[in-house]
Amino acid sequence: MGGEILVIGGGIAGLTSAVEASETGYSVVLVEKTPFLGGRVAQLNKYFPKLCPPFCGLEILYRRMRTNPKLKFFTNTEVMSISGSAGDFSVNLRIKPRFVNENCTACGKCKEVCPVEVENEYDFGLSKRKAIYLPHTMAMPFIYAIDEFKCNKCGECVKVCKYNAINLNETEKTLNLKVSAIIVATGWKPYEARKIANLGYGKFKNVVTNMEFERLASLNGPTNGKILANGNPINSIAFAQCAGSRDENHLPYCSAVCCLASLKQATYVREQYPNAKIYIFYIDIRAFGRYEDFFAKVAKEKGIELIKGKVAKVEEKDGKVLVTAEDTATGQKIHKEVDMLVLATGMQPSLAENPIAGIEVDEYGFVREKPGIIPAGVAMKPLDVMFSNETATSAALKAIQFAKR
Ligand SMILES: Cc1cc2nc3c(=O)[nH]c(=O)nc-3n(C[C@H](O)[C@H](O)[C@H](O)COP(=O)(O)OP(=O)(O)OC[C@H]3O[C@@H](n4cnc5c(N)ncnc54)[C@H](O)[C@@H]3O)c2cc1C
């Protein structure tokens, strides 16, 4: 097989690069390591600053992909090795079995009979899914997948599938591609909140991360979008900014989006509970460029209190979360008792812990550009969606120049 440009990662940045490059007439192959495209954006409830649903942007890209014969994508696929140089790379891919083919109509009969229930990673373990699954109703491709590590091969799904869509004997494949340029759009994962010992994550039930909170607020999330603490409505909530970020012991850099994400999430609470008290503890609010307007608008909403002070201690009492911080404006210690605490954990590049041979990264795991290997989106640096897409478009432009030579 020959593909002139390879895009690694099927999140918003990789999809954008792939669509933009292929629409100029070059052949593009996109590889995504999970069974579905969309990346982290598919887990968000709404996008700041417009607060629109993330599937709008994704669906536009999917539509452009479907009608573009120059663009091929492989899910469940990882890069094993890269050799060669700009204009002439050789890439070895490993395609893991999905066990479900294009005959699948997503009727869901297989899911009903599957006896294996596991933690649902789409909801960060806040819900369960079956070993044969579709993460959500906007999934791309809209075909079930079998979790090879969890499936017990009982064959019940095969028996009920009327479309001959399941083959439990499918095996792993390898593929070699010759490409001129590689766009690395491998994105990020949430920083592990358990590592921040003083913030109580994993110890106290109502201490959640910002990405878990996105799922709790999502209509297709574990509580159908109802934000609840101990099963009850929220009267008060706190957000702890820079949870692990800008901290030499954790992520020394600023993740760029967490302040805006918490401001956005405060609007989720405000929408459901107009009288709830919302506290945002911050070091300094980073709302760059035109996002300043979004910050100003949310900050003056009723019941939202911004407190300049880093959360130092988190405790639990009678199902409530006790938050202690020092107000840097007054020097006073502040104590707040809230129903829920949301930790604004930062974005850690995917390649920090899962490197790809042949791709160079900096000390944090962000990809370093070199001739013919071009980062896009959060693989490059912490970015929001708009800037991820800008880097993705510019990566496409750089990549097609190598393909042309
Ligand atoms: C709490 C929170 C809320 C946010 N809310 C907003 C918001 O409202 N508005 C906004 O603009 N931004 C928001 N962001 C930022 C937004 O999530 C990112 O800008 C966006 O996810 C970047 O997309 P990406 O494609 O670079 O990375 P990702 O979304 O991480 O996609 C990367 C893809 O690459 C795949 N991948 C990883 N490694 C490999 C590999 N080795 N091989 C193949 N595939 C691989 C992954 O599976 C994934 O599908 C938020 C961030 C946080 C933390």
C-alpha cells in the first residue's frame, strides 16, 4: 500500500489534518489506536466559548471524510516503527482485530446477550459497558467493537447476530506504508489525579476530575446529564485550578485550557442549579485572547465566586467535601464545605508514557518537529480545539510540501 501522508491520531486535530491534506488531492492514511475516532473531544459535554455540543464539529469532519476517496482510516491501529527520512518514510503498522465487520448495523442485539460487563473508559469508569460495545450514538465508525482483553469468547453475540458481522477468530494484521510525511496528532490524557495526594482524589467519592465532570454533565453520560453528589442535587461546588499543573512535582507547565474548562463547567452547574454556590480556587485565571470575554461573562454570573488561592487540603465529613485554601489577597485561610470538588487536572501528552519509536519528544512528552514529522494539536503543546485545528491545518500544509517533492 502507498499513502503519501500518514496522520497518527484520530482526534479533532488528526481528523482536521487528514481532511485538509486529502482535500488538496493527496492520499492520506489516518491511524487511530482505539476502535473509534473523535479523541477527547467526543467525551466533552459542550465546547467553550460558544457552549455548543462537540459532535457538531466532529460530524462535519466525518462527513468530509465519508465523501473523500483520497482519505483512508484504520482504527485499532498503532505505529510499530518508522524508518527513512522526509519524503521517503517506511512505517510499520499493527492492526488489532475489531472482531466486528462492516455488516454491523449497530442493532445492539449482541450487547444484550454479552455476559461480560466491564468499566466504561468513555465515562472514566463511572459507568459499565459490555465487552462488545459502541461507546455512544455518534460513534465513528458506527460499528460495534469487541474488547479483546475482556471478551470471554462465549460466542453468544455470534449466535444472535443476523448480519454475519462478528468473527471471533479474526487475528492481528501488520501493514507497511511508504509515506512522504507524518503528522503526529496523538493528543493527550488527563493527568493522573491520584498522584496529587493532598487533593483527595480516589479517597473521597465526591472529588472528581474535570474530565469526569464533563461526563457527569453529558446527556449521554453515566447520570444522563444530571449533576449529582451522593445521588442528590448540588447546593455547592468548588473547582480547584492547577490540580497538578504548574507544579514541579507534577506537570510543570500550564495546560492552557483548564481555567476556561472550569468556567464552562460552572455554567453547567448554574444551568441545572440556579441557586448553587460555585467557588473557583485559582492561582491566576488564564483566559487568553478573545476568551477574556468568556471569562468576564461567566465571572459575573450570580453565585460564582472566584477565590485567588490554591487549594492546600481536602477532607471529607458526613458526605461533604471540606476544602481549605489560602486567600492570597487577604492572607487568610479559607474553609468551604461543598457537595462536590472538581479538580482541574491538566493535559499530559499521550506520548509521555507511550512513545513511538522514531518520533522525538521533549522532556514533557510533546512532539518535536523535524523534517517530515510534524506535530498537530495537543501532541505539540497544550491547546484548545480552535488552536488545535489551526496547528492541524498548518501541519497539513507542511506535509503536502514533502509529498510534492
Ligand atoms: C476538562 C477539559 C475540558 C475541555 N473543554 C474544551 C472546550 O470546551 N473547548 C475547547 O476548545 N477545548 C477544550 N478542551 C481541550 C480539548 O480537549 C483539546 O484541545 C482537544 O482534545 C485536542 O485534540 P487532539 O486531537 O489534539 O487530541 P485528542 O483529543 O487527545 O485526540 C488524540 C487521538 O489520538 C489517539 N492516539 C493517541 N496515541 C496514539 C497512537 N500512538 N497511535 C494512534 N492513535 C493515537 C487517541 O486515541 C485520540 O483519539 C478541554 C480539555 C479539558 C481537559
